[in-house]
Amino acid sequence: MKNWSAQKKNLLILVSAAFILLIASGIWGLVDHQHAFVQQLIDQRLATYNAGYWEAINHEASHTENIASRYSDGIKDLAPNQIQQDLAERYELLSRQHNVHHLALYQADATLLGLQDEDGLNLNRHKLTLLDLPELNQEWHFELSDKGEVLLCVVEEIHKQGQLHAYFEVARPADHVALNLARDLHIKSLLAVANNEMGPLSGDQITLAGLAEPTYTLVFNDFGRLDKVLDEDNFLHNDNNTLNRIRFRHMGRHYQGSKRLIYDRDKNLSVIHVSAIDITDIVSQLNRKLAFYLGLSVLAFILLIFVVVRYLRAVEIDLTDTYQSLEDEVCSHRETEAQLRQAKTNLETRIDERTTELRHLNTKLSDDLSARKTMQQALATSERQYRNLFDHSLDAMILLEDDRPTLCNAAAVELLELDDQEQIRNIDLHQLLAEGESQGSIIRLQFMRALKTNNYDQPLLREWRCQGLKGKEFYAEITLSKIPSDDNRNLAHLSIRDITEKKAAELKISSQAYYDTLTNLPNRNLFMDRLNQAVSFAERNSCYGAVLFMDLDNFKYINDSLGHAVGDAILVEVAKRLGATARAQDTVARFGGDEFVMLVPANFSNERMATMSTQKIAQKIRTTFAPPFVHKGTEFHLTPSIGVTLFHNKEVPVADILKHADTAMYQAKNNGKNSICFFEAKMQRTIEHRLHLESKMRESIKTNHFQLYFQPKFDNAAQVIGAESLCRWPLPDGSWVSPAEFIPIAEETGLITDLGAWVIEASIKVLAKVIQDYHPGFTMAINVSPLQLNQSNVVRQLLHSCSYFGVKPSQITLEITENVLMHDTKSTEERLRRLRAHGFQISIDDFGTGYSSLAYLKHLSINELKIDRSFVADIGKDPDDDAIVETILAMSQHLKLNVVAEGVENSAQLSFLQSHACQHYQGYYFSKPLAEPDFLKFIESNKEPEAFYH
């Protein structure tokens, strides 16, 4: 049965393999036959197309030659000045009758005499590309126009008196020849020409795969709009004028044909001609046949599976019988194996019992040996660890017996400057102690006495200055500990740690805590401590002392212009001069920056003596600053502003004493700098009032309690052309805070930033209303502080407000003072230029009262100057003011700047200004500043000019 199964298996495999090979051979033969048939059909059709194409081209060329021959007569007799008119007339006739693209006339040496097309005669405009086609006749050729047309050009020779006189060229479009022939033969055709100057691809442009540059313009295309006609694998770079077979799909149809690449004389690809035949029906027939034979193959495969399954079923039955016989033999062997296993189990039980007894005896013996070995290892480890710690400790270690050194480590050799470790046995510990300090000597004697008498129970820890054998001194932390001994020996352990760096660090920290690191003068902490002591002394002895608070005038400009390195060098020199001025009992301290303080101790019996003596000290300090400070050859002149306050007892807290001196110093600065000012109670009241105003201002900004007033601006025609917005601050009690009082506080505290932002937005909002309802050309002047101008977002804030309210930047004038240009000049100039670039007008307010140079009028984009009211007020009374106003107006005319006169209050002032060509005016003569409702009414009532001249 087994032999029959094997034979049946081999027979089935052989039959199945033969059947599958037969089907595969049939399918392969069918596919190959169909492919050959299709290829033959296509080749015949394309050969007919290509032959017919050149026949049609030759016929077209012959026709064009006849045209050229008929219309070339008479040209040889034309004068040069008649050629252009003659070519135009000939072109007009030929273009209507024969669809001629252009006519050209060349001399015998090929020099162009005239070229005429539909745009007229132009010798330089036409750029025709000559195509390289080897099949062409020498009497005619192909050219490619700049508009993407393929042109057939025929050249007719013109002879005169038997010699070649000129060439006459006639060019006609040839694209339709290929298109008509392709349609007659039912061939799809596409012709694309290079066009480098075209823009982005449009409906009649394509980018063929494999050619990213140039783009191609479709001359004609039977396929419709194509994004991609050929696959990259089929688009090959071949030799010039070669036909390549291609095959592709388009719009669900199958095409096969040829592709021809036509190059110009410079070997550049200029024309791509694709001809293709629709083989969709042929492919469909082939696919149906393939489907039929594929179905036969599937049927054969199913039959093969059925045969294999029948074969496997027979094998399964044969194996079942074999397994049954083997199972009977296995059962008999299992019974024998069970008997042997029982005998083995009994034997193993007896062996385990005997082994347990022997293991118990062996474990007991091993435990005894392990305990002894563990004790020995612990002792060795402890000794090794102690020795390792002793030898490698960073501290110097010395073992003593009866107060004599017996052993030391390597750190002790290095610290004590020994030659080797053995030398320690010959060293007396007294040699290791320096004798420079009496206190150290006492500590040393106490320590040595305890060591010699062994009279200490706890470890002794001491610090003193020591020295090595070669004289190196160092601070040491010394620890002495007893070592227990079974034989009652006097053993000790001495540890010496070098703490020199620690001591130096402590001294440095102490110095930094109480002294200024730059000038080495006492700092605020040490000064306050000494001031506390001086006040206590003054109260106990009923005497007077003084505190002088000094600040360097204009020192900030040195830091800002020359850098902090130069500023620090000058501060060191200032500290030296103050130190030389101070007496031995005085204390000079630096609080930071350019602030210095001097404490004059309480050694004056009455207030008058204290005042006079302190005045002399302060005057001496001013004298000390008279010589210039010199740094690297550059001289700097500095002056101090000095505030002085006296103290007598503890009724005035120490912190207030220092605050009073600071207040007096600020008063000295307000008095013109480089001055001395003693503290008075009214100064404190002024400071407190200022702090009160600052607090109220913060609250008013948050609650929006500020108001805007507007002062109208007039021109010479009595027309209201604009206004200036003015910030006013009313208090809840009905009183008003003057701008001269709250604006400086806002600038010093930085509140001007928030206040200025509100003023800008509110002013532009009112301007937008005036422009919409009353006056489209109205302008608004807004004051901008230096701090606000230096904000990085000021330009963005102004543009945002203009955009939000729909106001043009050109209708906003930003008024700045001359002093703005003294601070951070480059940054200020940059922001002003950015504002001018966006259209904002820039005006210099209070012109003539600042300290800056007039050079900014030359290099900054300034639109307007405002003559300060102080000059206008005395017009006609003070000749100097008259001269200043005249000068400003004359200068403005030359620089083409607008001028606004502020503070015009009477007709005499107005007449003077008008006589000197002033353009714009503000003042009480026209209108006082008005609140928003009154201002809008004023604008409405003054739409028409009113005469106000007398």
C-alpha cells in the first residue's frame, strides 16, 4: 500500500506540472502574436504618415518656391530707399492671398536689407531660430518664430547682369501640414515649440517630463489640455532628428506612436512632434483573450487541488493503520518501565537519608571554620582601612606616644616641610608653633600642657598659626584625641588641617560685607553702624555731628558716552580725593553709583559751631573737585552737589537723618548743581507733597481722571487749521494741578508712559470726530515726552491708533523739545526718521530755550518750529526778543520749515509776526484752551474765516 501511494503521488505531480506548462505556453504564444500584430499595424500607419508628411512638405515648398519666383521680379532694380516700401506692398498682397508670415531681402553676402511681417519693418526685432533637419532640401529650410510658429522658408536667388545680386526669402506657416495629414490618417498629433520667455504655464502650455527648462507652447494638440503627456522613462535624450517609439495612456485611451525631437543649429531642443495611434480596441481584444485563457488556467488549478486532496486522504488512512500497531507496542514497554522506576525510587530514598546525615556533619564543621576566617578578615580589613585613611588623609596625621611623634602620613610630610616620614621621630612639637601672636602663644602653652599631662577626656580642638621646618607659616586647626591602650601606654592621635584659605575667605567676606569693592571705602552697612554709634555719643554728651550726602553732577553722561570702565576709574579717583580731604575721625563711604556720604563725628558743643565747621568741610570738598580728573590723557571736569544735615540726639531716627541729607542734596541740584545746601523742614514737606502727588497721579491714571483741553491753531487767513492737545489734571476738591508740577513728576517716575499713551489715543479720537463732522483737513499737535519717545513701541502705538480711528498720520504733529535730542541721540534720530517715513509731522516745541545744537535742523526731518511764548511776550518791548523772533522766522524760510508762534495775546504781537512772514498762531488773542465739548462748538462756529486783524 505504501508503494502504491508513492507511485500515485509521483504520477499526479507529473500530470499537474505538464498541464500547467501547456497552459502557460499557450498564453505566452498568444501574447507574443498579438504584440507583433499590433506593432506591425502601427509601424505601417506611422510609416505612411511620415512619408506623406515629407511629401506634403515638399509640395508646400514647391508652391512657396513658385510664389517666391513670381514676386521676386523687379526687386533688383529698386533703389535702397525704395526697398522698405516695396517689401511692405509685396507683404500686404502675399499675406492676403497666400498666408505669408514674412518677407526678407538679403545682400549677396547675407547681410539683411529688410524684414517685413504683420508688425511692419524692423531690422532688430525678429529673432528666428533656424532648425536643424538633415532631410530638408537646400532651397528651403525650417525656422521657429519668436511666437512659437514653425515656418517653411524658401530662398530665391536674384541675379543681375549674370551675377548673384541678392536673396529673396518667403516664409509661410507649416504647422497645418502635419495636422491635416494626421487627421486624414486618424492619427493623434501634438506639436510643442520652445518658448523661454513665457510666464507661468497656462492652458496652452505644458512642461514635458524630463525637461524642466524651457517651457513649451502647444502649436496644435489633438489630445486636449495635458499636464503630462509622456512618462519620464519614455522621454529620452537622443541624437538629433531621431524617431522614438512611445506608448502612453490619456483620458482612459491607449496610444502608441512616435516622438520626434527637432534641434536648432546650436543643438538646443526647439520642437517636439508626437504622433500616436489609438490602440484601445486592439488592447481590449487582447485583454479579453487573456481573460479567457486565465479562466482556463484557474479551472486547471482547481482540478489540481482536487487531485492533491484525494491523494492526501489516502495517505491519512494508511498512516492511521500504522499508528495503531505502534501504539500496542508502546503499552507493553510502559508496564516494564513502571517496574524499573519503582525500584529506582526505593534506592534513591536510602541514598538521600545517608547523604542528609553526612551533610549535617559537614555543615557544622564548615560553620566553625567560617567564623574563624571571618574574624581574621575583619581584623585585617579594619587595619587596612585605618592604614588607608591614615596614609591618604588630606589632613596631616601624627601618632604620639608619651607626647613624642612616632608615625606620620604623607600629608604631614608636605605640610610640615619634612624630608621624609622617618624625620617625624626627631621633631619637637614646639618647633611647629609660631610665636607671632600673644593669644596664639597662650593657646599653644595650654595645648602642650594637656598633651604632656594626658589630662583631657574629650578630643581637644584648637586653632592657631603654625610654621613648617623651613619657615612656611599657615593657619591650622589642630585636633588631639586619645587612643585606648591595653598596656596602659600614653598614646594619642594628632590631626593638623591647613585652614589658611578658609581664614582668607572669612576676611574677604567680612571686607565685602562692610567695604565697597571698587573704592575700598566703607559701604552703607558700615556707615550706618558708625552713624548709630555717633548718634548715641551725641545724645550722651549733648553735642552735634553732621552727615554730608554728595552726588556727582552729570556723571551719568560719562558712563553713557565713554563706558563704565572710564566711570569706575573716575569714581576711584573721587574716593581718593575725598579720603585726602577727610580728617582721621571722619568716615567717607560710597552708597553705590556716584553717591558718596561723609560722617562728621559729634564733637561740636552747639549748633552754630557745627554748622560753620561743616560748611568749611563741604567747601573744602568742592575745592578738591576743582582740578580736572585725568584718564588716559583726557580731562573731565566734575562738580559735587552736597546736602548737609545735623544730628543732636535720637529724636530723629538714623534712617531719617540720612533721608534729610539726601533731600538737601536734591535741593542743591535744583539750585543749579555744584552747590551746598543744609536741610530744612520745608524741604521735607516738599518731598512729602511730591510723594503725595505721585500717589494721587497713579490713582488718577488708573481711574482715568485726567482731561484733555485743546488750543486752536490759526493761519494767516484767520482759518482754524488745527489744535494742540493739552493734558489737565483736576482734583476731586475742584482744584487743578499745574502741568508744570505734575509733568516732571510723571517723567521722573515713568508714569509719563501710561499717561502719554492715553493722551495719544484720546487726542486721535477727538481728531477723527473733527475730521468726520467739521473739517476734513484738520491737524492735531500732540506733545511727546523724551521717555515716551524712547519707548520701542511708540511707533507701533501711533500707527495702531491712527488705523483704529481712521486718521492719516500726516494729520498728526508730534511736538518734542530740543532737550529730547540730547539723550540717546542715535536712537532718537532713528525713531524720528521712522515716524517721518510713516507720514507723521515733527515739530520742535519751545524752540530757542534748549541746549542742543542747531545741527539737527540740517540732518533730521523736522517739519515745524514753535517759537516759545517767552520770546513772543516781549515783542515790541525788548529788542533782543525782536531780533530772536526775526532770526527764527528768517532761518525757517531758508530751511522751508513751518513756524507756529505761541502765546499771541494782542494785535501788536500779531502784526509784528505777520510782517515777518509767520504762518500759524496760537494764543489767548484767538482762543484759550478749551474742553472737548466747548472745543467742538468752537470748531463748528469757525468753519468760515473771520477777520481779526485791526
